[in-house]
Amino acid sequence: MDALSWGQIFLRMGIQFTPVWIALAILFAVSIRFKRHAGLYGRLHDSPVGMVGWYLVMFWIFTAIFADLIITHDPLGQVSGMKNVGPGTPLSDGAAGYSYYLLGGDALARDVFSRMAMGARRVLAIAPAATIFAFMMGITLGLPAGYFGGRLDTFLSFLANLVLAFPVILLFYLLVTPEIRVTGIPTYLAAVLFLFPVIFLTVLFNSRYFTDPRRRNLYVGVTLAIGLWAYSGLAFNADPLGVFAMDPNLLNVFVSVVFVNAPTVFRIVRGLVMDLKSRDYVAAGQTRGESPWYIMLWEILPNARGPLIVDFCLRIGYTTILLGTLGFFGLGVSPESPDWGSTINAGRKLLSIYAHPALVPALALMSLVLGLNLLADGLREESLRD
């Protein structure tokens, strides 16, 4: 068989991404149908920049979801004679599976296209989840610091500034090195950091349904049952059912992302609360006798959603870059992982001779971060109109 032309390569890649195109079409149709009832997301359709970013991000999210259907070969599988072959190269005679390496092979004769598609799953399994954890911690501490002020604010701000005083890359490098695992520091950090989602949701439901004990007990009970179950598995790998678990390398990376991002989120939330707590609706809530946590979570926080949503999108982008940087330095989740940072690092050694093994994941990483930045710009434009 002859090698494929670039036109044939893009056509075949488009066919492999068929589940993604279908999902994007359904998302677009549903979004247009209900955009008048979708609040900020509905208004995002008025921003061309925001919509381009949104669909770029959703392209990679759907790629991660449907990666098993998109890939043409096992991302870790090696095929004899396919080492560093160019895009569109046919497999050697007798090789099983898809007939071509659509984007070529790497230095270990693995399919670059399949590793790019599966790498999206690795990146998007860590960055958004870790950012959510960081936001829950930052919000849980930032709300009372900004609302109450005083010694609590001074103490929490000092701790946040202490963490922020370290250079981010250096702090990441220290936290994810294999030697740090021996000290038990990642487990201790996980024991503290992973409690905050449980605390946040428990306080959220308790403050909202305090006057309705039946619903409050139901929501708080379910939150504690599922939250502590997940907490035991993620932090201590002690889930008896094995539903929630995290390997040591992934735990190092996850804890590092949360630990580094939470202080910045804390400062943003604290600043927003200090500005918003003097508004009339806060005074009205205090006059009605509402509890401080109800006012913070159900009066102030919803009115701070615009800047927080924008920062959330940007922070996922920063986290994606940091994960790629860690993978590039060989400090990612595992050496053979198809995550984009590790793949770029593996391909850079022969970059002047064979550019495709490093160029493909680099372009994928760039497009995801670009999409997140454009989405954040669009959300910022629309949130300012509130």
C-alpha cells in the first residue's frame, strides 16, 4: 500500500472523529433550542469568540469521552517496522488492526494519533477535577475570611501568602518528585485538602435547608455518606469496594494542583466578598435574621459567579499547561502515559529529524488552552452585562 496524502489523512481522521461530530451537533441543536432559558450559557451564544472557545473545549471533552472509539491502535502498542514513520504510513505486511498510522509513529513505534486522542482523556481527567477541588477549598476559606475579617482573615491570608511566595513551578517540582512520596507528605495533604468538598457541600445544604430539617437531613446525610466514602478511597486508598482509588503518581499530581491553586482562588473570593458584603441585599439578609453562612453561600456567592466562572476556565488552562510541563520533565502520572506532556518530552529528543511525535500533542495542548482562554473571554464579556 502507498502512503496517504495529507488530504486522505485529514479525511480519515475526520471519519475517526465521527462520534465527536455527532455529539457536537446534538449539543449545538440543544443549545440553540434552549438558549433563552440557559442564563449565562445562553447569552454566551451572542459572543462569537466565546462560542469558538466553547466548541474547541467541547471537542476535546468529547474526544476524551469517546477516545476508545476514536483511536485506531492501542496507545501503548508497538508495531514492528513503524518506528518514527511519517504521517499516513501503511502498516507492514501481516500487521493486524487499522491499516495506517494516520499521524505517524513515535520512537517506540506507537501510533501518534491514538496517543493524542487518548492523551486528552488523561489531561481532562485531572485538570478540571483538581480545579474544582481547589475552588471548593478556596471558596470555603475565602468566604468567611472576607465576610468576618479580623484575626481569621489575617491568619488565612498569611497562610495563602506563604504558599504563594514559592515559585509555582518549583513548588510543583518539589511536590511531585517520587522521593516526596516516601515522606508521606502527599497523603497528609490529601487528608486535609480532600475534606473541603465534603465540608463545602455539607455547609451549603445545611445553611439552605436549616428550616426544613427533613430535607436538610436527607441532603446532608447523602453528602456525608458519599463524600466520606470517596474521601477514604481518594486520600487513603481505603475504599473497600474499589470505586474510588488513585495511584500514587496521580495522587501526587492531583494534590499538587489543588495545593498550588487554592490560595489564589482564596484571595479572589476574599476580595469579592469584601466588596459585596456592603451591598443592600446582604443588609436585607442580616435584617431577616439569616445565618452568616446562608448569606455567604446563597446571597454573596451567586453574585460573585461571573469572575469566578471566568477564573475557573482560565485556571483549567493554566493547570493543563502545568500538567504538560510536569509530563515534559518526566514528573507526570506515569512514564508510559499518553498524556500530552510526556509525549512531547519523548518526541523532543528527535525533533530536528522527526517533528510529528512532539508536534501533534503540542498542537492538541495549544488548541485546548486556546479554547479555554477564548471561552473565558466570552464569559467575561457576558458576565459584565449582568
